[in-house]
Amino acid sequence: MGRSPATVKSELISFPHGFSTRYGGVSTGIFGSLNLGMNHGDREECVKENYKKFFTSCGIDVESFVCGKQIHGRNVMIVDGNDARKPYGYTDLFEADGYVTNVSKVPLVVFTADCIPLLLADEKNRVIASVHSGWRGTVQDIEKEAIEKMISLGAETEHIKACIGPAIGRCCFEVGEEVIEAVNELLNRTASDLYDLKENGRYMLDLKSVVKRCLIRSGVREEHIELIEECTMCMPDKYWSHRFTGGERGSQAAVIMLP
């Protein structure tokens, strides 16, 4: 893992942004090497250095950023520079799974290790969002909440571009009937093509496509949605996967910033 940060980027979004991988950091052991999680027990100096490397690879030259305690809900906060913080410690954080801003030089960060990182940008009206979308947040339609908050700051759906980042894929995301029922309710019983029933009575769910349909339903043009196909559980050397490691891991981050 001694290579430079292999940051994954969108082909649609031109603002500074990126999805991290495990590559190119300074952490060791189970955190090797680009761990951006701040509450897993990694050394503070390593996490801070990892953020410098990741932000530099994204074209971001500020140290403070917005993040919070993610609770798998649908709370999306409108934020500004007063909400930014330094890259370590996990106390006194607000609880949220998404952030929206129209203020320059305020990076918006969410953390993942199988869940979906979603970046949104209206480059015409200069409004951005960063969203953590696990299945619980998705079935609560956190995508709709984020878009509505963007619109409240002047964004227009026809100009919003979205990138669904690296996350667990249909190939690996095994869920129970309660998850499928929640997805069916969310999508008005039109989701049958997004999951497969296994012999053991459980299902393999395409959560990325669920998120994509939520975005389209909220007014984002399909041609403005990019879906990165890589599965975090299939690629544990490149990405952190909670399911693959049983929770003994670091975290990816996704970031976007208005220049």
C-alpha cells in the first residue's frame, strides 16, 4: 500500500472532490494505510497526515472540514465555515448523514465502509452536497432531503449532477426481507428488478440503483447521474469493507468543496 492515494473521481463533477481508497496513507496494521476514520483507534498523527494526502489529491488546500456523527438517518444539514473542524476526535459532533452548502472553501466529508457515498453539485448555481446513504438512510429518502436542501440554497434540479461512489454491490449485499419490504415501499412496488431471492430466503440488493432511482424521482436527470460500479466488499485491498473485515477496519471518506 505504498503507492500514492488512488483517489476515485467523478467524470461529471468539476469542483474539487474525491472518494478515498486504502492506498497511499501512513497508517499501519489494520488501518493500513489511508485510514480517514477518526474514532477507530488509529494514531492521531497518522489520521491527520492521511487527510493532508487525501485532500491534496482532491485539489483541496484547507485543513478544516465539515463532518459529524453518522446515525444512518435522513438528517441533512445546511452548513458553513462555522461548522468546520480539524481532522481528529469524535466528541461534540452534531448528528447528521449529509451536508449542503453554498459557501466556498468548506469541504463536506462523509465516511463509509460499504455504505454509499453520494456527492452532488449544481455548478451553475454553486451549491454542493455530500451524503452518507446506507440502506436505512436510503429507505428514509435521504436523497430527496439533500436535494430539497440544495434547492433551498438556490440549486435547480436540472443542473444538479450526482456521483454514487464506491460501495457494496448487488453481488455482495445480502439483506433480509425487512430491507426489501422497506425498499419496495420507498419505490412504490417498482423495485423487483433490483434484488434477487436466494435459496436461503435472503436477498441480494442493488442499493446503488435504489439510490439512483431516488435521485431521478427527485428531479435529477438520469444523464447527470454517474454510478461507480466498484464493490467495496469485492475489493478489500482497495477499499474498507465493514462486512469483509467484521468491523476491524478504517474508513473511506468522500469530500466535495466549492472552489
